[in-house]
Amino acid sequence: MNRRQFLEALSLSSLGFMALPSLVRADEEDIASALFPVPTYTGISGTIVIVGGGMAGVTLAKYLRLWGGTGVKVTLIEKAPSYTSNIMSNKVLTGQMTLADLNYVYDTLKNHYGVQVVSGTVTGIDSGDQTVALAGGASYGYDRLVLAPGLEFDLLDGMEDAKEYDTDIPHAWQAGLQTQLLRDQLLELKSGARSGDVVITIPKAPYRCPPGPYERACVVADWQYQNNLSSQVIVLDANADILVERDNFTAAFNGAHGYTVDYRPGCKDLKIVDVMSRTVSYVDVDNKKQNVTAGVLNPIPPQRAPQWLADAKLYNPDAEERSVPVNVLSYESTRVPLVHVIGDASLTTQPKAGHIGNQQAKTCADAILRLLQNQPLDPAPVTNSACYTPITATTATWLSAVYQYDAKTGTMFIPSQHNGGGAISTSEPSTDNYKDMQVWFKTLMADTFT
Amino acid sequence: MSMPKKLALLVLLLPLVAFEALAAKVSPSSLTMVPGQKSTVAVSSVSGSLTLTNSNAQVASAVLSGNKIQVTANAVGSANLSVKDKKGTVTVKVTVKPAMTVSPTSLTLAVNQKATLTISNPSGTIRVSNSDTSKVATSLSGSTITVTGKAAGTATLTIKDSLTTRKVPVQVTSSSGGPITGTTEGRLLASNCFQCHGTYGSGGFEKLLGETEAEIYEELVEYQEDPDFSTDIMAAHVQGYTDAQLRAIAKYLAKP
């Protein structure tokens, strides 16, 4: 939502219309994890191979079986034995959750939905032969191949090896060991084993989870405040302004975390000057070169679809492309037939995030089932993005957007009836929102993994 | 011409004819295929037992069964299948070419909107047939098909070359952008509810399974009319749907 839309929304709500009575919300314990049966042969048959066991890939596998029945053979290839949720992983930094709390396994997919889950790493695809090859020599044939591989992280200027992210300057933008490392480094600030400010760098959009870096700045600032640390959180943003929930984050940076967060927009030419001393340089909005030495350095790098997708001609890095152009009615590549790309690696007008990745997967599942029957695609699919963002250890905000299909441009857009074409965010952080956040997270993960 | 002379000519010719008849015959004597395609070569005039040698099994696999060779094309390239019997050897050349592909594999366009289909790796002449010329017009130029939406509805384009057939479903929508007016299938539309209300509305925030179509629709409308939509995420969310979509969602969720 831009400033104007927000003000319009405010003035509308301040006219004094009677609000709806506060609505019944489920308690966390009530979240159903109902399992619905896979229908027997529905008349649809096909062989679908999915690469990537994250939010989009797992949702697709589940819904292909749930909607397509036993005639649709689904194989999911994933290199890790389980998935660690990126959503909520900032709460690992503050000690409110552990990585184990964010761990999701593929058992229901295998045992209930009858998806063949294969542990392996893809080495290449042969779109003529319609096969995908794995390290070790195995190969899987497909009628349709769907890639949901997530993103790969660039090396920042001045870095020599991606391992530096694992050992010294964690980006922790894919939940896992780096998240734990960043947590441990923050604990060293508390114990006095290291000193200095926390520096978070934000890449130019698009990147995974638009509110995520601002959320991280807020919860780390809140944790420092709760633990009586005098250090600051310095945010070096390559973007000219806060990208989403501008009003909520501006309020948090100036209000609740006003003494702790030092937000610096428009930082260009970020460079890691020295990994060991955690020194970075950048050019500020006044075109002056600045150096900052951090106590804890958390650089969030630019992200792009994995290189093997470029090798498969799905996108062209030489033409400045960083993710895969797709037809958003089916998520089929516009370059390579019979190969679809969903989630963060696809290039669309929608954000890169788990909640909308889940919905893109459902659109893709519906499209593939129609294509297997030689039926036309749904001409007007809708997707939605929603997310809750903790601002402190007890309060949260939310953001909501609905995307419709524009046949003229072939893109997804927020329609004018939805706040003049903009996302909508809550007017202020609250503890009720924080409770709702738990319901949202658990239900989203159940719709994906259960 | 006297008889002895005729006989002499016959005697001269006989060994030649007999020699020609010695080697086994194959039909067809060469194959052009695409990966995944299967074909059969018939062997006739066989003397004694047959053996089959395949110069490149990665390109094509071949199995001899009685007097037939079953050939499966595996990968692009060429292979020679040599069939040997007591009297000689004959060779079948198998050429495997990349299959023709058509991109994209389906189209959705508005009335009067144009889109192009690109054909890659065609073999021989490309032929395009159109199941409903009142809905869609096509024109083929080189390896590009221009498709124009004529009226709302569906048509299937069938694109053939000498080896492969591809079908491309085409949907023509009446809308050409702007406000959403198109109808949508209830199931996919309603699946937008599942992230927060559980699969099929089984619960999370409010459980929807078990509610009637009228109850769900009325709740959705009540939320949509809430002027203070930035205090409730459901009120915010529902702003993005048309009335027709809300009705389709309610109808589906009442009987998923």
C-alpha cells in the first residue's frame, strides 16, 4: 500500500462507520489437521515429477493427488531429508522458537498421499526426452516437470567463498544452520564475548519475503531492548524506501524501536571490506562512501533462481534475468515446454513468499490436471498473499493482497476493488494479531504438509 | 533368335538373379523416428537363423522377435541395425530426430487478441487443424502459428509433422483485461481459503466445512462491506474478489 492509499483507508475508517463486532478466532488447539483421502482413478492419468520439497513443491504434490486421484503419479525430488520453515525463523534468533520447532517431514506426503519422495540432487533436465537426471545416474521420465527449487544466494562484492556465510557472516535467509549461527552470535553480544552493533543489509527487490528484513530488524531490536543491550540495529537498505507495510515499519523504527534501529535507505555499492572484522562499505544517499564495522554482520544477499535452471535455458542471466518467466495461468515456462516453475524461482508480479507459493502450487496443480485431459486452463485464477509479522515478542502486524489475472497483459495484479490496487496492512501492531499469527502459521503449514 | 541362344542368355542371367535373392529383405529399409517412438521392421526371405547387431543401443533399442525387429527410439542420433542370415547381411539405418515441440502448450486469449505458437524441430511438412474456426483463427508462417481469438469459447489446435502430433487447447475469454468478469472454477478459487481455514475449510481460523452456501456468502459480503478493513484481515482479504467469485466460493465450500 502506498502512502496515499493508506491515508484514504485511514480517512475512510475515521469517518466513524460502525466496525464489525470482533470476530470469533480459533484457538491454536482447534486447528484441524484433517486428512482427506486420495480419490481412486478419476479418469486422469499422467506422470508428474516435482523438484523441490519446500512450500510450493509440497503443496503441489499434495493437491495433484487430492484433486487428480491415484492415476496421477507424483514423484518429488528433494535433497534434504526434511524441510525447515523460513516463516517464523526470525523467532529462532530471539530464542522464542528452535529450529526443531520449524522442522517438517515428508511422511504424510509419502504415506497418506502416495507421493514417491526421492532423495537426490538434480544434475540436469532433457526437455526433448522429457527426463530429469539425478546425481548418481538415476533418471525420471515425466509428462510434466515442475521445478520449485527456491533461490540461490549471490556472493557479495568483496567475498571470496559462499562458506563465509556458513562460518562468519550468516545471511540466515534460508532457515537452517546459519539461523543457529546468527542466534549464537547474538548471544555472544549478550555475554560480552563480542561487541558492536548488529548490521543487517537488504538487497534490492525482488527478494524472498518482502517484509522479512524489516521484521528481523524489529525483533532483534526488541530482543536487545529486553536484554538491556546498548547496541543498535543498523539497517543498510539497497532500496530507496521501506518496501512493504511502510507505515507500520516506519512507526516501529521511530517509535517502539526508535532508540535501537538505525534505518538507512538507498545504500548503494555494498561491499564486504573484511569478513573477519565484519566491516562493510557502501555509498549513502548523499553519494558519500561510508564504512561500518559490525559486532554481528547479517548480510542478506541478492537472490536468483538456481544456476541449473539457467543452464536448462529457463532463464537468461546474460539478459539480466534472475528468475524464470512463466505463464501465470499454468506456471509453465514460456521458453521450455512441459516444464513449470512455481514459488520463489518464478518471475511474476507476485511476491516471493511461502503463503503465495502455496497458492501458485494449487493454480499449477489445477492447470496440469486440465492439460493432462486436453482441457483449456482456468482463464481467471486468483492467488493471495498474506503474512503476519512480529514487531516485538508479543505484538504483530499483518499484510494481505489478492491477485487477479489480467488477460491483456498476461500478469497477476491487485484489482482496484482491493484498496485501489494496493496491498492492505493492519493499522497497528497488536497482541491479538500476535495470537492470530500462530493460527495462520499452523494452518498454512497444515495445508501444505498435512 | 534361335532357342539355344535364348537358353544361353538365361543360363548367364540365372546366377545373378539367384545371388540377388539370397540376402534377407527388410521393410522398411530405413527409419526416421523421434525419442520414445516405437516401430517395427519386417524381415522376409530369410535363410537359416537370423542375428541382429545394433551399432548404437543408446540411440535406439532393437529386439528381434521371430521375423520382426521391434525398434524403440531412445535418444537423438543414428544407429545401424544389421540383420544377418546364412546368406548375407542387410542393414537398416535408424535416424532419431528431436521431436517437434510447440510452445506454449496451451493458450488463453481475449477476443481479437493475437498470440503466437512457436514450433521447434519440425520434420517434413507442418499441418495445422483447428477444431472450431468460429472461436479461433490460425495462420501458419514458417514455424510460427499466429492464433487470433474470434469469439468466447474453446478450440483445440492439432499440429502435425511427419513424426509427431501435438494438441494445443485454446481458451478465448470474453474479457480483455480491466475489471474481473470471467467465471472461475469454484475449486481452485476456494482453495485460496485453505491456507487460513484449512484444507477444504477444515479449520484453522473459523471452520467452514459444514456451513451452508448462504451462510458463507452472507459472511463474505458482511466482511466486504466493512469500511474499516484495515482492522480485520478477513475484511481486507475479501476486498479483492468480485461478487461472482464470492458466490462461486460459497457454492464450492458448502459442498467441496
